[in-house]
Amino acid sequence: MAPTAYPSAYPHPPTPYLVGPFWAGFRSRWLPVFLVVIGAALIFANAAALLWSSFFLTWATWLPWVGFLGNFGFILGIMTGLILLGAVILMLLNFRVMSAFVIFPTAIVSFFIGGGFILGAVLAVLAGIILIL
């Protein structure tokens, strides 16, 4: 029997690149990874900025509890950033829901130092919501 072309194999013309299974795979697998990595980087940057005295004083006027932490805020920021990077490893190993439950408390704890200029914690929480959905 000779090979034939099956017209039902391609019932519609090809779609643009941002639609279809490639984009769905990107949205469900790689978007949370990028969001958490950016959030962790912002939390690292916030922790490093707390060592600069003028930023520390400005940040402590906006978020009064930062002043009580002192230099422990730097250590807390580095640890929360490392925990978020560990959650990225869990995501890449397909433990998606478990990584979401690591991300949520870590993002909340990062608010003690300002949450990566607040945007880092928001990105991490958004990634956790995407992971659960």
C-alpha cells in the first residue's frame, strides 16, 4: 500500500507562534520560573541595598519594621532569595504544587525586608498562583 496524504491531519492553517501548544507549554512551565528568578534577584538586590545607610534610612521610614531588623535584614534577604531559587529547582523537577507552597511563605517573609522592592514578592506570589492553576 502506498503512503498517502491525509487531509485531516492539518484541518486548519498554521497559527502564529504565540498561540497553540508551544505558548501553552511556555506559559505553564517557563513563565513561573522566570517570574520567581526575577523575584529572587529583586530580593537579593533589596537585601544588598539595605547595607547602604541612606537607602536603609529611607526604606525604614516607609516600612518601620525594617529598622528593627538592622543587619539581620541582609541575612534574611539572602536566605529568602536562596529559598526561592530552591523553589525554581523544584519547579524544574515537576514538583509544581510543592514549589508553590514553598514560594508563598517565603514571599510573605520577604516583606519583612521590603519584599524585593515590593515587586519581587508580588512576582513570586503571582508565579505561585500560576503554578497552582
